[in-house]
Amino acid sequence: MGKTILDYETAELLDNVNKIRIIDQTQLPGRIECIELETAKQFWDAIYLLQVRGAPAIGVFAGFAIYLLTKETGLPKEDTRENRAENFAALRDAFEKKKDYLNSSRPTAVNLSWALRRMEKVFLSCGENDRLTMREIVERLHEECVAIRDEDVEVCRRIGENGLALVKPGDGLLTHCNAGQLATIRYGTATAPMYLGHERGYNFHIYCDETRPLLQGGRLTAFELSSAGMDVTLECDNMSASLMKTGKVQAVFVGCDRVASNGDAANKIGTSLLALAAKHYGVPFYVCAPTSTIDMSLQTGDEIPIEQRKPEEVTEMWYAKRMAPEGIKVYNPAFDVTDHTLITGIVTEYGVARAPYTESLREIFAKKDAE
């Protein structure tokens, strides 16, 4: 039996050759192509061009990237306590520049900045320990980026268990964009209940929105879930309300790129329309979010920066010939923000938060701090 997309790592650290291997998701589903990256520009482009994508996967990738870039800065030949202050100052300057550069690639996905800040915290704490050489500091960064990767797998599994408790065998589940294994290291977030349910014989009927303008539902979610052997039906985005009206959908699960402290959630453009339709037809609407994606520093979703993408993604990217008039203006935000009043629950690795989210999300973080 040949390999499927599920047999490949979304992002893999090749430490012995100082590279990161990723699935180039811009080539899916036509072909599965893995590429190896090693420079800061390649790392930046991979995030911006969506060769690696999905908030959790971007976080893991960023951890690998800042570790390799720090490792390759050029460690001093004389790595001793006598010249430590000078060596650390040079390494810190390089670290901060590379961190800021990587962080500029995508503004909405908070896991990018979260992972870089987490790596920075380890780096700076090591700097305070004058017994550590530069090589030992770099090794601590290696340990931390591997920990981020391993934690992602466990977090997604726990989100899957919590989400699975909200549905029953035979349910119809609808999802938007790709919050699957391709957006994480394993299981996904919104798809984690689907993967776990499939393993346990729940026989879900999965509906995937095509998800314009980048077609990540059609190219990625439908591809990976069908590769796993699930019952998958693809639909265009503007068909979801009609589908819900038939009663074939018992729950909606979506991922997110950032959640504000009041429960507003940013996800791929079109999510808010899906939430409005779900509200109208009485279908529970769940946002699956690891706590690393919840930004308690933001009071509302109005504070979430929304990335604007190139107009060519709408006018010509998917067509043999340009399909829109030359010179036409294009509105192409990558994300929209779903109001917390439309969200039934936010599924995290520490349980399901429900309204009022200003209270329940604080309780989620209290559980996390207590663990």
C-alpha cells in the first residue's frame, strides 16, 4: 500500500543537516512534495506563501527556524567565560533580528509570535546564567523547539477528546478551511474529534467548505480526511446554509488563528458567515483553539490584525485565463472575526469554554497554570 499524506510530517527538524523539511502545501492535492529549507528567507517565504500554514504548525515551524538560525549565526571559537559577555551580546543581537524578521511573515496567526516569544524567553533566561556557553544555550533552544513540537501533538489529541464528547456517532460535521493534520503536526484542531471518532467507529459524515480564495478546504481538508478513509463531501462556501437547512449537519467545528479574551475568534475568511447560518438553523458552532492561540491581552476581536492578500488570488490564481476584468479592485482579507455571540463553545486542551468567555477563558488558563 502506497503512502498517503498522513504518512508525512507537516514540519520536521533535520538537525544533523541544519534544515527543516516540510510538505509544500501549495502543491496539494496534485502532488505530495516535500522540500527542505535552510535560510531565513526560505523560512519567511514558506510561512508567507502558505507552503507551511495553520496556526499550530506555523508555531512549531517558527521554533525550529529560530533555533537553526541561532545555531548558524556563527558560534565563537573562544566560547569561554572570559569572553562570554561579548559573545552573548553578539548572539542576542542576531537572535532578535531573526526573530523580528520571521515574525513579520504573517500578522494574524498568534502562534507565530507565541512560539518566537517562548524561544526568546528560554534564550534570555539562559543568558542570565553565566555558566552556560553559547553552544549550551543553543542546545537549550533545540530542546525547547522539540518540546513545542511534542506538545502540539498532545494538545491536539486532548482537543479531540473534548470535542468528541460534544457529538455522537453518525453525526454530520461541517468544517471550514483546513484545521487538520496539515495545519498541525498530528490530528489537527477542528479535525481532531473527526480523527479520533473515525478511529473509534463513529462513522461521521464530514462536510468541507471549499473555502475561497485559497481553496484550503477543497485542496487540503477534503484531501487529508478522505486519505484517512472518512466519508467526506465537498461543498462551495455559499452552500453551507442550504446544507444546514436540510438537517444533515449536527455540529460545526472550525479552527482559528487568534481568539480575544471576550471569545471573538479570527479564522479563515468566510467563517463568520458560516457562524451566522449555524446560529439561524440552531446548529452548534464550536471553535477549536489550543491555549497558545488565545490572546488574553486583546479585549475584543477588533484588535486582531487582519492580513490583506494579493488580488491575484481572486482574479487569476485558479484559472487558465484571468476571470475578472483588468484593473478591477479586489477585497481579499485572509481572515474574518466571528463574534463571540455566535460561538457555542471554544474547545481547548483544558476543556470547553462557554459564554461568558471573559470568565470561562480565565478559568481555562487557571487550569493550565495549575497543571
